[in-house]
Amino acid sequence: MLFALLFIIASIIGLIKREQVKIVGLLSALASLALVVEALSGIDATYSILGLEFAFMTDTISRYFCILVGISGLAVSLYTAEYMEPRHLNLAAYSVFILSMALIVLSRDFLEFIIFWELMTIASYVLIVTYYDNTETKKASIIYLVAMHAFNTAPLLLAIGAIYSQFGTLDYSTLQGVYVPTWVIWAFLLGFISKAGIFPVHFWLPEAHPVAPSNVSALLSGTMLKMAIYGMIRVVELFPGSEAIARTMVVLAILTIAIGAIMALVQKDIKRLMAYSSVDNMGYLFLALGAYIMLDRVLKKIAFLALLLHAFNHLVFKNLLFMLSGNVLHATGRKDLELRGLGKKMPFTAVMSVVGILSVSAVPPLNGFISKWLIYQATFLSKDPLLVGGGVISLFASALTLAAYIKIYRIFTGEPNVEAHEAAPLMLAGEAILAFLCVVAGIFPGIIARIINVDVGNPWLISIGGATFNALLFAGTLCSFIIAAAIALPTKKNLDAPWTTGEPVDEFEQKPEHMFTPIAKFGKKLSFIGERIEERFSSFERWYSSKDLGYLDEIMFMPVIKLIEGTSYVIKELSKNLNALLAVTFLVLFTIVLTMAVLAGVI
Amino acid sequence: MELLGAIVAPFLPPLLDGVARKVKALIQNRMGPSIFQTWYDIITLLSMEPTLPTGSLAFRLAPYIALASALCMAFMLPYGSNSIINFGGDLIAFIYVFTLFSAALVFGALSVENSYSHAGANRELTLSLVFKPLFTITIGIFALKTGSLSITQIAHSISPSLSIVGAYLLLLYVAYVEAGFIPYDIAEAETEILEGPLSEYSGRLLGLLKWALQIKRFAMIWLFASFVTLPIAEGVFAFVLQMMVFLLAYLLMVTYESLNARYRLDQAMNQGMKGIVIGAVLTIIAWLGW
């Protein structure tokens, strides 16, 4: 477990020398690379710390998620080495964060799972409050901490506690296939959907992700949310009886997809837009998981492959997109959509943004298309109206995603209205790794499928359930058309100014908030409803604290306190007369002895 | 047989556009240009050097990507019984290559500082937000009834029923809208926004874009024609029948186009929403088995 050692060294360095961002970042990158390499060859280690046995082992799913954590850790750590501003404990927390995520997927029983889960939550909280002097951050971090513990850790602890009290063990291999009460699976569902940001409990995500520094946002949005999916897959694989939650999961996922995509469309802040887009993509993952539970035979395999491939794809392009928004923030100090003309000074960022935007909109031949294609196959061919509805909503959300991200593309075009500079090479290197993976996973998706041991025929294509998608051939056909047309009909660079019929462009420029008006009205209505609900809650809170009830414990303990106060007053008065005091004392002693005799059953 | 499609798809659509202009002219009681006029226009444009209003690579690359994706769309369709690019689930890939086409157009339009281009890009995306789901619902009905998502497989296994007839009508409507005929050519509106995304393009790039738009129009209506004819015919006879149904549908659409004015964006969206509701009802009917 070399990677664990390297992460621990990195966090110790971060703890002792709070300013050494580069060293910690590079060490974390090295450790993530070690994680990928070790996971590919399998990990099997047991440690005994403080009398507790910690066993770490990879099976198919945990190996896959280890590789995912490793890839994102590598890219984001390279980025962090140049980007992150060290403040309080966040440097130490950074390595601990990635380490805890890796250990979550490697753990072999629920005890380790919950320990490292809580460690991950605390580490992410420390990272989110990096800019603690900002009011927005304070509010967002409180929402994050409370929501996570109330809706995530509490149900998980309840469920795990119930399992322990019923079976006396928390080990995965012993618990394989046992029947747990249905409410335990519901508790697990609640815990994991709140971590993933699914509909009723998604409110913390758009608050927490924008206020964190961009490298942390990338890890939160890209990797931490996948831990929830991993946990849910684990629970579904271990315990039979998950059909009970499948329909609810699919319904919530569909609502999440719709809400996330529509809300992403009306945002004015780049990172908030991407946070809502993450909510939307988590909806896809839970839709695929629900389809996996509900379907069988070939479609089940397709849904499973769709789930895991989409986890990989979303990780890659969401990390990329958040890191690119970090580039913009670092260069200009702004993250709103009013920016223009950044493409001139930041060409690499612009090109990688186009790759990221096309990936998230699932345009072939990039990687987002493959997983979405598999989700559509699983849902449309299922003959279940709920799943078919899910497929339709997915396509709607896909179109909405393209529309929302076009607003982000707009910041790179036109005339610059801020000073900008290209990002540092290490930052670009981290992003380039992920952009490269976007393209490669789009053209050779079979390689990813091989890691999860899903049989897709030839490793160069995806051939599953009678449907073969030869992504390489497809991409090759597209490229050959483009190249043929470009060679037959080339264009010389013949520059001139745009002709806008002589009107000044800035007067008639289309502002991002005016784009897609007919659909954006829905989004505004949704956010209006959300605001009303929040207002109701906060008005209830104001009413409650306005009552002179004071503290709850005051109400409970007041009578007893008043009794003791009264008794001490009486004794004080009595002490002024010694005889009376002696008489009262004798009476009290006699009463006590009598009471104890009665209680002991003597009389 | 399907290799005939490699000749038909790139070279027939501009000729059809010429026919459309002739029909429109005859309805409007004038002579109109010759049938080959659109071809002459495109060839002239392709021979001219473009003037680039911006050095952006996206602007220069967009027409090539648009042409490539339109050709891909056309090659995924059956000519006769089979198609050139054929794989399971290719109906979804068809939709997404269409998305690539729109994305290329929009990226190119947003790369240049012209409010008309931006307005056109905005309209293009807003329309696709409503009409792509409608297309998906139609596909959902076909997938529910035939159990497949492959264009050729669906085309061969459609059997008539109430929901399938409704799905055909919806598909006709979607093909009409996505082909960009007059009530719905809001994105490339000539008179309102100076052709929208196309306004800053000139010369060779403009020729490529116009050609790509014609091929896209052809692909959408050919999809409809395939779904109508292939259940009942095979081989060469199927191809001839496809061509006839296609020409009939095209002429009807052109006639309808000549008699109409352009919708506003919100009017078109309302029509699309109504279509979605009808589609949802049809999906429920299909699921119930009719």
C-alpha cells in the first residue's frame, strides 16, 4: 500500500510546513499514480492498528473505483501544485481527502467504510472552508456539514448499527446475500442519495461546490459523488431485496435529471452551473443503477456497463471542467458569465473547454456519448414506461446541458473585457491528461469496459447485447469526411472585421441571461419555488427562536433547579437557628433511611 | 445497393432544393429559377475564397464538421434494405450526430462577434430543446413497439397499429420541423436575422454550410420515407418506393411551406410542447399494447 504511505507523508508535510503546496501536490500526484498501478495489479493487505484489524482488498468494483480515484487524484494534484492557496489546514486535508476516498473503496467491512467515510466528510469540510472569511462560504459550509451529517452519516450509522445488532458482524464476505430488513436498505438509500445530491437532498451541492477552491470543487464534484454510487452498488450487491427501492430510486433520479439540467440553464455563475450539471449527471447514474436493479439478462448487463462507464466519463469531464473554471478564476478573478474574449490570451484553456463541453453534452465521438448511448439502450428497450420516460427526460436534459454549456463557451469568444493570462504549465498538464482521456475513452471505450471484466467482445469496440458500436470506425468516418472536405475545399486565412450591418455590436449583444428565454422561464419558476420553500423554513425558524422558550434544556431542568434553589434557601434560613437546624437535619436523615428501607423491601 | 446512397445523399439534395424553389415559384405565379439553380449557387460559392471575420479556429472548422455530420446522418439511413453505417442502437447515434451538427453550427456562430449570429445560435439551441425530446418520444414509441433501436431493424419490423400510425404522423411533423421548412426555419431566418448563424460566412465556407443544411433536410425526410416503405418492400423495389415516397413527402412539404409564414420562437415552442403532450399520450397507448 505504497500509495497510502505517500499520502500520509504528504499530509504530514502539509501539517508541518503549511506553505509547501508544490511538494504536497506533486507527492499526492505520485501517490495517485501509485494507487492506479497498485489497483491494476490488485491490493490485498491487512493492518492492525490500535487493536483494530483493517483489511483492504480489491475486487472487480473496488479495483475500478480505485483506478477512478487514482486518475482524478493524479490530474487534480498536478493542478493543485500550482493552483491551491494554502490556508490553515487545507494542505494536510487535501491528501487525507484523496486517501480517505481510496480507502473507502478498498475497505472490506462496514466499520472501515464508515470510519473513512466520516474522514472524507471532515476533510472535504476543511477544504470547503478554505476561504472562511467569505460570508457565502460560511453559510455554504454550515449547510454542507449539517446536511451531510443529518441526511448522510446518520442514516448510514443507523443502518450499519442495525446490521451489526442483527448479525454481529460487519464484514462484507460474511454479509454477502443475507436478508436485511427493508428499512435498512431505505436508510442506505437515503444516506447515499444525500451524498450524491439527488432531488430532495440536493440543496447543499450548488452551495458547497462553488465556494470551494476549484481543485477542491473538481474533487468534490467529480470524485466524492462517485463514492455514493460506489456505496449504493455495494449495498445492492451485498443484500438481496433492493427491488423495493428501485422504483423510488428511478423516480427520484428522473426528477433530479430534469431539475439539475433546467437549473443549470439559468445560472449566471460558472461553478454553480457546473454544480447543477453534476446534480443532473448523478441523476443519470442513479437512473442506470435503478435500471440495473429492475431489468434482467442482457439489459441488466447493459445498464451495469452504462453505470460504470458514466461514472468514469463524468469523473473525467467534470474534473476537467472545474479545473478549467479554476484557470479562468485564477487568471481573471471572476467566475461569472459576463466574461468575454478569453480565448485570445488562453488558447489551451479554450480548446480544452471545447473538449469538455462536447463531452458533457454527449456529442460523438467523445466519451460522454458512449455511456449515454448505453443508458438509452437500457431504458428504451426495457418496455417499462418509467424507464422509457427516464430515457426521454435524459435526452431532454442532454439538450439542456449543451445549451447551458454553450454559455460557458461564450466567455472565450469575442473581444476581451478583462485582463487574462494562460494558466501555469502544471495546471495545464493536469487538465491535458483528462482531456486526452476524454478523447481516448470516446474512441476506445472497450478498454474501460475491460477493466470491469464486462464482456464486450473485441476490446476496441463496445459489443453488447447484439448492439455493436464501433467507436473507432465512427470517429474515423467522421474524421475522414472532415479531412476529405478540408483537402478538396481548403480555406485560406483571409482576415477582415465582422460586418454587423454597421451597428455597434456591444449595444445589441445578446446577454447570457436572455438566451433560451422560453425554457429559462421554467428554471426561474423552479428556483422561485425553491426560494419559497426556503422562506417557509426560515420563517418557522424565526418564529421558534422568537418565542421566549430559550433553551430546551431550560424547560426540562427548570423545575428541578427551582426546587434545589428553594431547598437551599430554606436551609440558609434554618441555619440562623441552630436547634431548628439540628431538628430538620435529624428529620431529613430519618426520612432517607425510611425511604431506603422501603425501597429495599425490608418494610 | 446501399452504396447508391453514397451517391444519392451528397448530390441529390441541392437538386431537390431547386425543385422546391420551382414549385414555390409556380405557386406564387412566377417562372422561378431553373431546377439546377441551387447547384449553380453552391458551385459558385465553393469556388470563391471566403473572407474570415475572425481568426477563430472554431469558425473555420464548423462548416467541415457540419458537412461531415450531415453525411454521417445520411449514411446511417437505409437505401434499399441496408444502410452503409449500420449498428444496433444507431437511431440514438443518429440523434446525437444531429446534435453534433447543431453544435458545430452554434460553436461557429458564437465564435464571431455579430449579434445576428448569436441570435441565430440562440434560436437554434432553443428549438432543439423542444424538438429533440419530441423526436425522442417518437423513437420511444417505435422502440416500444418493435423492441429495437436500430434504424434498419425498426424499419423492417414495424407492424401497423394505432400508436404506430400516430408515431408516423409525429415523425412527419418532426422531419418537417428539423428540415427547417418555412414555419420553422427560425434559426436560419433570412429576413429577420440575416440568416442567423450563416450571416458572417462567405465563399467556400458558406457553400459548405448550405450544402450541409440541404443534406440534413434530405436525411430527416428520408428517415420518414424509410420507416414508411421498408416494412412492405425489399431490395431494389424498396429503394424505388423509398424514392417515390420521399419525393411525394418533399413536394407536399414544399407546397405547405409556400403557403405559410415564419413562426416566432415562442409560437414554435408552443407547437412543440403540444406535440410532446400528444407524443406522451401515444406512448401510453403504445405501452398499453395498441
